[in-house]
Amino acid sequence: MLIEYIEECMKIAHYEIIEDENAFWGEIPGLQGVWGKAKTLEECRYALKETLEEWIIFRLKNNLELPVIAEIDLNRLAVAA
């Protein structure tokens, strides 16, 4: 379920080219603080996914609610654990 959640989050990610820095910026709408920046799009995706994973772990560890993405509710898992 966690992998599916991450995959669904990555599907809604938004990327932009930062022309003056010759870099890519990526973020996941609705997930405050989840963003990545790198020289290539592939590196940006990797950075974004890594940030997402850390964000999920932080929120679960601190009993902070996670948004439901594609009908996947990780909050139920946190309560059950």
C-alpha cells in the first residue's frame, strides 16, 4: 500500500524548467514541502521521490495526518500500528 501511495503521488507531480538556472523543479500539489530540484528531469524525479518518502516517514512517525491520494488512506495504517 505504501508503494502504491508513492506511485500515485508521483503521478500527480508537476515539473517546470527553470530557464535561468538551467534546472528542473518538481512538486506534488497538496503536499506542502515536498519538492525537488536538479539539473535533469530524471534527477529531479529522483530527488522528489526521495523527499516524498522522507515526508511520509516524518508524518507517520509524528502522528500527522496524510492526505488521501487515489483513495489510498495511509492514516488507517498509522492508527492500526
